[in-house]
Amino acid sequence: MDRNHLERCVVEAGVSGEGSAPASYVSMEAEIPEVLYRGMKEFIGAHPNWDQYRVMSSALAHFLFQNGCEDRAVAERYLDDLFSRSQA
């Protein structure tokens, strides 16, 4: 999938429409290495209150926060996941 395809998907979903509220969720499709897939599958199997969406969202928030993203929602997601691990 190229960048133009992704941008078309976002526009078709109405995420970037003027005057409309931004979507809370954006669906995405990504290819990941087999080793990451197996690791994620094992983790989800051992932690039943996590699913693939929560794992990917947490990983993305962690990456963005650690690389300087200043969006408050990203920081909150990162910190919530960081401190809720004992409950997971």
C-alpha cells in the first residue's frame, strides 16, 4: 500500500473533512514481520484482557511519545498503558 492509497482511505472515511469532527478511530492495515506477529499472538494468549487493537495502539503511543510527540492524548495513552500493566 502506498501513501496515496492511505490518504484516499482517510479522505473517503471523512477524517479530513472540513467542518466535521475528527474520527476517534482510524482503521489501518499493516504488514509486520512474522516474529512480531508470533510475539503479539503469544502475548495476547497470555493476557486475555488485551487484544490486537490494544497492543498496536499501545505500541504506537509508546513510539510516538518516546520520539517527541507532544499531543496530550498520546501522552495520556502512553502513561495509562505504562501504569496499568500490573492490572493486565
